[in-house]
Amino acid sequence: SAPPTTTTTTRACIKNLPPSFDETKLKRHLQQQSQSTSLKITDCKILKTKDGRSRKIAFVGFQTAEQAKSAVEYFDRTFAGTARLSVSLAFSKKKGPSAANGEGDSYRPWSKHSVGSSRYEQLQQEKLGEEEKDV
């Protein structure tokens, strides 16, 4: 029989953040809004483009899987300023959320900023073509 797959994680993915949010503001928002649930944040990372602008996506680590789950339940579809947050559990980038369901390697990145996506490959080919023209 196959080894049991885990569907728990201590990390949450937060999408559609206000562009003005940095790690400090995000932590403050999560801790102020959830005082009753007392979330212990271990780390926080907001993804940025190469030029330093926010991609409006963050990954937040919590002390326990239960805290991560309660943060998802509490914050999903809530607002930070005028931005409606989308919060879900975060799984391994290499395996994706389908790995928890036992589907294996069906995960494929979709963003033009993510290595492995078809759009990222197209942009890299275009850059190489432009550099050859400059030479």
C-alpha cells in the first residue's frame, strides 16, 4: 500500500494583498485582527517582482498546523483595507496542493515570474533573442 500523504501544513498563502503591505504591516494585521485566536507567526514572506514591486502574494508560517488552519478559516474572504484577501493552506512548491491528495507531480506553475511556467520560458527566449541582436 502507498504511504499515507499528509494534508496538514503550518504555512498559509495569502493572495490579493494591498500593494502597500510589507511584512511588518501584514504581521500586524494578522495579529491585531486575530487576538481571540492568538496566532503565533514564525515567518512571513511577501513575493516581489525583480524590480521590487509586490506581487500581492505572501506566505506566512505559524507554530502549529491548527493555527494555520484557523488563520485560513478566520481570514479567507476578509478585507485588508479595500483588498479582499484570499487565504489558503500553502503546500510545497515542488509538489503543489495536489500532492496532498496523492496525485503526485501534476502541479505546474502558471506565473510569468515562476521558473517552469510556459510564459517564463517564452520571456527568457525573447530576452536571449534581444541580447543576440545587440551584439
